[in-house]
Amino acid sequence: MRNSVEVTSTVVAGVALVACGSERADPCDAATFDEQACQDAIAKGGYYWGGDWYPMNYSHPYPYYYDGYCGYVANGGAVVVAPAGSYSPSGAVERGGFGAAGGVHGGGEGAGE
């Protein structure tokens, strides 16, 4: 029973730290796993957190970190989701879209016809 209390306390503390932005979250760590950010971090040798670059040397290929994440979750581990945009170079929210093409298709000439 004591181990589950310790794990819960650790997860709650991790959630608070990540939510407040006071501690960076490695996207390949099981408790803060982010699939796309982890793949990018391995490929680029590091990751952005809050707009700052953190070089990292990942000693294993992506499947190793993914399997660790899956095992962590299967054993009851809680994953802390980083705020949107945390892993971007600017630290700002990145939004998907169509760029300039969206404006053309969204309501140009003849849109009301």
C-alpha cells in the first residue's frame, strides 16, 4: 500500500510542476510521454520546452521509449500531458491549418452563390 501512495504523490507533484511550467518534461520519459515530440527529440538530439532547446542523447531507438511508456501505463502509471505548444521552438501554441490556401477556399469570390 505504501508504494501506491508514493507513486500517487510523485505523479501529483509531477502534474503540478508540468502544469506550472516550472520544470521541463522529457517527451520520451514514460510519465510525460508525447509520441510525436519523442520521435522528434530522438531524431534531432534534443527537444524544445517552453521555447528553450534542451540537447539530449537518447541511447535507444523510439520503440524502446514507447514500450517503456506502454508498460508504465499498463502498471497503473499516470501520464502528465504537457500544455499545448510546450515542445515548439517558440513555446507558443501551434495550430494546424491550410495556411494561405485556407483563406482562398474559405470564402473568396462566389462563396455566397
